[in-house]
Amino acid sequence: MTPAKYSPVTERTVLDLAALVGKSNVAVDMEKRIAYSYDEVPRFSWDREYIAEAVVFPETTEHVSAVLEYANRNRIPVTPRGAGTGLSGGAVPFAGGIVLSFEKMRRILELDKKNLTITVEPGVVTAEITKTARQEGLLYAGDPCSGDASFVGGNVAENAGGNKVVKYGTTGNSVLALEAVLPDGTVTWFGGKRRKDATGYDFAHLIVGSEGTLAVVTKIILKLLPLPGKVVDLLVPFPDVASAIDFAPRIQSEGKVIPSSIEFMDGKSIRLAERFLNTVLPYDDAGAHLVIQLEGNDPNVLADDMERIGDLCLASGALEVFVADNKTTSDKLWKARKCLAEAIMAFYPKYSLEDLVVPTSEIPKLMAETTRLCGKYGIEEANFGHVGDGNMHVNLLFPEERPDWHDIIDALLDELYDFTASIGGTLSGEHGIGLKRQKYMCRVMDGAQMELIRRVKLAFDPNEILNPGKMISCPGRGE
Amino acid sequence: MTPAKYSPVTERTVLDLAALVGKSNVAVDMEKRIAYSYDEVPRFSWDREYIAEAVVFPETTEHVSAVLEYANRNRIPVTPRGAGTGLSGGAVPFAGGIVLSFEKMRRILELDKKNLTITVEPGVVTAEITKTARQEGLLYAGDPCSGDASFVGGNVAENAGGNKVVKYGTTGNSVLALEAVLPDGTVTWFGGKRRKDATGYDFAHLIVGSEGTLAVVTKIILKLLPLPGKVVDLLVPFPDVASAIDFAPRIQSEGKVIPSSIEFMDGKSIRLAERFLNTVLPYDDAGAHLVIQLEGNDPNVLADDMERIGDLCLASGALEVFVADNKTTSDKLWKARKCLAEAIMAFYPKYSLEDLVVPTSEIPKLMAETTRLCGKYGIEEANFGHVGDGNMHVNLLFPEERPDWHDIIDALLDELYDFTASIGGTLSGEHGIGLKRQKYMCRVMDGAQMELIRRVKLAFDPNEILNPGKMISCPGRGE
């Protein structure tokens, strides 16, 4: 199964790895190998099994360096892995080899209150960072929906987005510096505790979102912000998808405020959340909900903002404006929003979770085309996402098993991706390309761009040991 | 003078270029060649003359593409040039060849109110973008001190900073997409009108700050924001440099607000501005001034913020808090801050304008060391800069001509750069490396990083025709 350019993991390899990182940090039993070979993309999405030959659990940067130096010398593929919450198959060991799991590198190394930074290892759970910062009156702005489980290293690898991108940007916007191990084992730092830097190419942010294909990140310095004094969530039901979607961009342009979140859920998604959480949500018969989060230090201003945005909603066809201004109601609302991917996985035997991003003004067209295509191919849809930044999770759902589901998905995605590209959009806003979308890269990238990706990849990783088969098809694939 | 790997510009070349872009868009007279061969780094900084062999003025992307394709095929160096306001020699034609001046590509192509973007050509003056956005009630957050003259293309090439970085980030934070011409003439787009993107490597932001060494930018899509309703500037004199510098980070940590600017001027700088502008500034005998800009939509909140920050200033040793809440006083204040580089150029026969950036907490150490070194080498200093983001323009000044000034600068910078690196800082926060600082790159980059810069450069520009001699020393330098 290993492509010819790579060497297999042998008994000798396992002994060598054990000598480098300790016996207890190397696993080769089939149960572990399988457990560490998938993320949240369901196995049925792949045409064959992709199984790690060994799982290594580094405890230090030195461990990572030693493993990479060894793997590079011996041409063994290495796939870095966070918590496995990814939605693009980014951590799937396409070419076998070693999966490098970061669960043992989970220390928060420093919170620097003077420079407003936090330094962490890649295996720290995202929510731990938020919590640690909050205890010091500071905000970590990264907020992926999977933040209670995801590792920050995975957030960096995929440039994760989430619920606060409209105001604070994606994970990359919070990254100031990375300690990274290059494929030959060299340890270096890109960036620093510096708010700006015009010294050489910006490799720190090239590595962010590179899906573990260029270098392996071992420490991360993140920017923190003053914690807003008060946060309010508005849940706003609309009669139909179109009225909610049309309204969303007006929050900024006419409401004269940059909310920290503008989230969208269609009616199907609302009812999925109710079923999954076994709860009742307000206006659950609405065509769509927006969740609008406002932040501020002054309660009066926040109240004014809330009233202005609320009035704008009601004047634009909203059925109601619910204010969640305490932790209980706010938690309930966000639990509903954040459970949606899980809910789909629980209730549908076959599905494809998409991550399209378009200019915000084009969201209505994207929604209309999605509905048209789902009608054409006779499948269900449930759509939700970060409408404030043009990122829509279009979800293609099969309520029942059917043998041709994969062909239908392929045919539908062919049309949907081409349409997305035609309106200035692209394949992924925050989940990444990984294994799931690499065959579609040529739909949105021209030949020159594909060639540049290939060349930059080789500039960092000449032997192509790092996460082969991701982002663009790899030469070792047997093509 | 042309390094061996490159071909000289001949009469034939000039005829060919004229055929590609029109005769009136090619200049070879010595006056023009010299005029387009310098930026704001004074000629006396270089050990020899660097003169373009031809200056080309493209009017369209097609012109740029044709010139690059020709130059690449014939191994003629090409140095892209904005308005020549750069402070690192980035636009100096180190290896001769063609200077590509963008003054004729100065159209604002679109202001998209739905997506809050503006699309411009690289020759648009930065202030024109600010003005155009403002007329539509929108903010373009890029605000370099040279914005009234600089071209936005140059801002992108150097990842220019300026006065609003502490809140809005550098030019790169406003860049959504670039149309770029690769050295072989291929025209492509990196990014799009998308607020996020996890589709392939982030080449758009790799090109930002790459000093014209990877590709030539021909169109830029910039992000706009809602215009804040009201802006207030505070001018805060302090008795000495240390008290101003120590106080600056507390504006955010204790003041619980992110100002749009936190600028610093030492006493020498204040008096330089007075002399240059022939004016009197308040508290001109103070040891240092801070300029703090606050923005907001609600006048009451802004008044509260202002009072809170003002009280904090006074409790921390400030001599006074002047409020500039109208255009006249605000303009006067910013004119003083923005004229400083020019003032130095006017009054000192020899100088070096530096652009150090350190973790904000280390600014006091940097200032103390600067003063120590200037004392040791017997020269003057005037320091000002963007203290809110740790970026200090340390300026080394010779009040009189002296033959050994260059040796003194070299010896002082040797020590100063090493010290800066030792406290987590680096060579440049916003001016770039260019020709001025490339020999110091190895002080802040290890061998692996230098090698990666070289490889990525070659991945984009295998024949090294784009802006040779910048950022890292070029193989054609005769070394």
C-alpha cells in the first residue's frame, strides 16, 4: 500500500523509533493504528482504508526533531495529527508511515501579560487557551465550533475559522510566531513576540493553513486581546432562508457595528439541533435563524447597539429578536449552533459536509444554487455557517442508504464547485483541502498556482515526507 | 556593472521594449534613469551608484506581463518601483536592468459597498484610497506616515505599517487578493473577495512584504471597514522618555481599550518637527510625547474612554493631556508626527533611519541601549515611532560631516542589531530589508531560514530577474 517512493515501517523502524522517543511513545497495535488514522470525515468517504503503520507520541520538540530526521533519512511518510476533529481528512495517513500525535505535548508554557501573548504546545485543547486567557481578563479570539475538543496545533494547520472571524479573523490572525521542525529535523522559529515584522518572507503565516505539508509546528505564540466587558447574543428568526441571508450583510453596512459573530442556521439545521440535543428552541418553525453576537465595554452602548440592530432586524422581516444576555440562554443557543456537524453525523447514514466560501454578497446565489442542485439530484440539504464572512457549510444529506450515493455526491459537487468558483468563491473557508478536496483544486487554481504550490512544497520538504497526498495530488500516488 | 548572470540593456532591448509597451513608456535618458534609481534612502548610504539602464512605465497588466516575459527570457533584471518613498532601498536597481515604475497604473477600479472592498492598481496614492473610502462612509485602515505620497503597491511590497497598526494591523491585514504577474509573464490571482480562505497555501500574504522579489503585483483588492463615527487624538507630554515608554503598554492593559494609534516622539523629535514646520508645539520642552488616538461611534463612550485614559496618563506622570478633537488641531499634531523623517533628512548631513521592532515590553531596554550606544560612539539620536506595536524608529544622526561616519554607523548597528535580536526583536517592523539591511539578515535568521528564503525565491523566480540584491544577498553579486 505504501507508494514506491516511500519505505515501509519495519520491525527495525519500530525499534529505532522506540530508541528515539521511548518505547511507551510508539504504538503499532492495529487498534491504535486504526484509531489514529481518521478524523471527522467518515470512513465511507474514502475509496480505501488509509492506516498508519506506527503511531508516535512525541513529548518534546527534540522528540519531533529526532523522528523527522529519521523519517526523512529513511523516506518514511509522517502525518501530524491533532485531536482528529478535522473535516477534510487532513490527518489521514494517505501513504501510511508514521502518524505523529500531539496529545502529549499539551502544556501552556507562558501567559505574558506585558506583551499580551500566550505560548502553547500544539496539543493544547483550544478551549483551554480561551479559559486560561479569560482568567487573566484577556481574550483569545480563536473560536472554532470544535474548540472544546480540537487541538490548537490542528487549528494552526488548517487556519481554523469559527464563530468570531467576522471581527477577529481566523486562527492565523492570532498567530505571532511558530516553533517549527523542518523535515530534516532542524528546529527553528518563525516570527516572534512582535506585533509586526517586515524582515524576510512571512513564513509563519505560510505555515499556518499549510496542513502539515511544510513543517511540523511544536510551539505557538498567540496574540491575546483585552477581554470585552460584556457580550450579548441575539437569536433572530426569519420566515425564510432568503430574508435571513439578504439581511446579514446589512448588520455591518447599515448597523454600523462589527459584531463578533454573525451565524446562520436554516430551518432544517434548527430542527436537527433540537433532535440531537433533545430540546426545544424558540421559533423552531422559522425558515432560518441568525445568531448575532455583540461585544462591548460599556453596557449602555451595548444596549444601544442591541436596540439599533434589533430594530433593523424587525424592519427587515425578522419574526422576533430574542436576547440572550445571561450565560444559561447564551450557552443553550451556542450549543445548538455548535452541535450541527455532530447532529448530521448522528442522523444521516451518508453525507458530505462542505465548507464553501464566497464574497458575502454572493451568499444568496450560492444558497439558491445549492437548493436547485439538491432538488435536481433528489437529496436533502441542511445549511449553516459563518454568513458574516461568506463561509457557508453546505451539507448534502442522504436520509437513507443508497448504493449510488458517492456518484451522486461527485456529480453534484462537480456542479457546485464550478458554480462557487464562477461567483468568486472557493473550495474551503476554514476546514482545508486535505484528502477530501484535493482532486478539486484544479477547479479553483490555474496551472501556474498548482505549480507554485508544488515548488514551495518541495522547497520545504524535498523528500515529500510530510503529510503526502494532501492539498494537491502527490507524485507518489501511483499516477 | 551588470553581474555576469544578467544581460545588459542594449539598443535592441530598448527597441523591443518600445514595441511591447509603446515608445512613450520607455525612458533611457540619464536624467530619468537616475531619478528612478533611488528611494528615500540617501545616496550617500550606498558604496556605489546603482543606476537603471531603462525605465519602463506600464499602463496595463498586459504591459507588465509582456515586459516580464521578455526580461525573463533575456535575463534582464527588473526592479518594480512605487512612488520612491521607501526607506530600505527596496526600489534601488541593484543589478541595473529595467526599473518598472507604476505611476501610470493609478486607477481605482471598483469600490464594492456590498462586500466592503476596494480594487486598485498599484500606482494609486495611498491617501486617495483613504479619501475614496471615506466618501462612502468606509475606512481603509492602511495609514503609513508617507501615505500622502506613497503608492499602495509599495505599501504591499513592504507590508507597510503606519499609525493604525496597533488596532488594524499592517497593510497585509487589509489585503484580500492580488493580481500578480510571475517572472515568466503569467498573470494570475491570489486570494479573492473572500474574508477567509483555507484553499492551498496563502500566497497572497507571502507576496505581501516580499519586496518585489517573487512576483509583480498589478491589482490589489483591499478590505474596508465601517468608518468610526468619531475620532479623538490625545497629545500627552511626559517629563522623560522612560516615563512615556513605560506608560504606553498600560493604555491597553489597564485602560481596557484598543486605541487606533499609540505614537511616541522623544524631545529631540518634537523640536525637529517645530523647526521643520516652523511652528510651536505645546510642551515642546517635554522629554517625550505620546499621541493616543481613540475611535468610536458613540460620543459619550468616546468621552468616557478619553477621560479614563487621560486620568491614567496623569496618574502615571504625564505633564498634561491635550485633546485634539477638531480637524485643525488634529492635523497640526499629525503633521508634526509625520514630518519627522523628512525633518531629519533636511537638517542632518549624515544619518541612518532605523526601523527596529521588539516585543512591546522590551521598548524601554531598546531605548536605554540606543542612548548608551549613541553616547559610546559620540553621535546624536532622535527616536520616534509606533510604540503601541513595539516598532521604534531609532535614528542615528551626525550633526556635522565627518569622514568616518559610515564606519561609525556600521559599528553601532552591529551592536544595536545584535542587542535587538537578543531581546526578541528584529531588523525591520515596516520599512523592509531591501538593500539597506540585507547584510544583517544573518543576525536574525539562522541558516535554515536563509536557505528557505533562497529556495522559495527560486520557486517563484528561477532566473532571479525580480529585484535582485534585496532581502538576502544575491548570488549574482560577484561573491
